[in-house]
Amino acid sequence: MNISEFDYKLPEELIAQMPSDKRENSKMMVLNTKNHTIEHKHFFDIVDYLDDNCILVLNNTKVLPARLYGHKETGAKIEVFLLENVTNSENNKCIWKALIKPSKRVKPETLIKISDDLTAKAIERLEDDGEWLIELIYSGDLFEILHKVGNIPLPPYIERKIQSEDLKNFDMERYQTVYAKDEGSVAAPTAGLHFTQKILEKLKEKGVEIAYITLNVGLGTFRPVKCENILDHKMHSETFEITQETADKINKAKASGKKVVAVGTTTVRTLETAYKKYGCIKACHDHSELFIYPPYEFKVIDKLITNFHLPKSTLLMLVSALAGKEFIFNAYQEAINNKYRFFSYGDCMFIE
């Protein structure tokens, strides 16, 4: 399957630079895969589409202020983007995978001063372009320091030429879901950004069961596929956790014929990975490298709430597997015609 089959042209002005005025006011395109119909709604209408025959599964990961700006002893400015904590319990060093820009200015043992309390020491250049193993040297509580000096790692298509303190605080709040709990992601599970506590309460009142998984979103989720043949693409590994409570809820819901509604592609990959490994949803702390593309037989999820995804991305391939590639691309064209806003801060679709 050629990567060109998953390409489309998007007018630049439709890439959302800011979220909607209120989370629930985003547009929502409703795709019915059985009848191949499309409706144009707003996210607050989601309450009308879910009932007591549904279980809603959300990813409660929290975005880390992972983008750090520092300088070498020479004064040269360096950006450090934390990707994953890979600290080994055998020693006391705090080791992370990180992107360093510009990478060519850095050699092993290079010290990058972030603040008076935090320094990054380059250890080893990894195979992936720009990736390093680094040691974080700090005094105090690391997460408190990161919240003080770090920046929310917005995707590169969201341009912030002037990052005022007010705008920084705005992104710190709006690039998190209202139910974010476990810090560890370098990107938001963006389908969840549309939810409010009020909408969650309304769904509960209707008898919709709600469960949470945690998948720490890495850069690999959003990186475009560069192989001509998509089958040559290798997914980056991302860690996830399913609690016993969540496993019991989902297995019971499936057994009773309830529909599993996944919020976001990260939730889909977590549930489908667990089922593929264990034959059911099992309480576990594991990792996913699952690459979902057409054709794929979904074992767990029935419906999906998701944003509009980048061309040539694994996320676009996943939704094409669920709704059918032709139907998805027709829907994307209709979204463009109707001025939907795309990507992380943009509008969403509900696939049923």
C-alpha cells in the first residue's frame, strides 16, 4: 500500500492555531459508516449520540512541560525536548531520551544549562535523527522545576512567535484534557480536549459508563510515514497502563453487548493492543507498537471520537481502517469545504 494513497491537500488557513472559545463549541462531523451519511454538529451534541448502551473510554495521560530552552557554556542556544524517562534503577542518574536542536552543536559530555536548578548533559547520540540520551542534573523536585522552566510541547504547525506568559499559561491549560491525571506525555490525546466536566456529568446522568486508560503519547504517534510502502513503517513504542477496574468494566460491557466508544486513537491502540496480546482486556502495564491500517478487524472498539489528522500519518490510516478509506477521504474533503479546523486544536469527528 503506497503512502501517496493517504495524502491530501489542506489549505494552510484551516490548521487551527488556537482552540475554540469553549472546549465543547468545536464542530463535530458525525460519520455513520453503515449508511455512509455525514452530519454537521457541535461537540456538545455528543450527549445525544451516547446512551446507557455505551461505555466511553478516555486516555487520562497528562502532558509534561517537556520543551526546554537552554545554552551551552559558549552561550550557544540549545533546545532540549524531553521524550521519555529511561532511568535505570541500578544507578541514581536521571536519564531521558530527548531531541536536541541544533543537534550538530552538541557532542557527548556537552552541558546545556536550562536554569540555576537544571542542567542537561548529553550522553550518547541515538540512531534516530536528533535523538540523544541525556542526563538531567537538578536540585529539588524535577517535576516542580519542569513546571517552572518548561514549556508545553505544542506541535510545530501551531506557531507561537511570541510566547507571552499569558499565552504560555493558556496553552498549559487548554492543551490538557480536563480529566488529565498521570503526567508523562509529550503530546496531548487531542480528541479529549473537547470534553468538559459538565459534558461528562451529563453522559453519566444518561447512564453512559466511563472508564480510563493511560497511554503516554510520544512523538512517534504524530510523525509522518516516510516509507513509500506503508508496510515498511515501524511504529515507535509507547507505554500504557490498564487498571483492574477499567479491565473489569470493559470486559463486562463487551459481554453484555454494550458499544465501546474510544476517545482518541491512543485509546484505540491501547485497547486493541491489549486484546491482541491477551485475548481480552487485562489489567497490565505494557507497551504498544501496534500499527493499524486498512484492512484491520477491530476486536474491542465500536465507535470513535477523533480529531482530523495530518496527511500521510498513521492516525489517518487508523481512521481509514475503521470507517473505510474512501468514506474518510470524502469526509475530509467535506470538512475542508465547510471550513472545519484541523489537527490538535481543531474540530473533531464522531465515527459510529
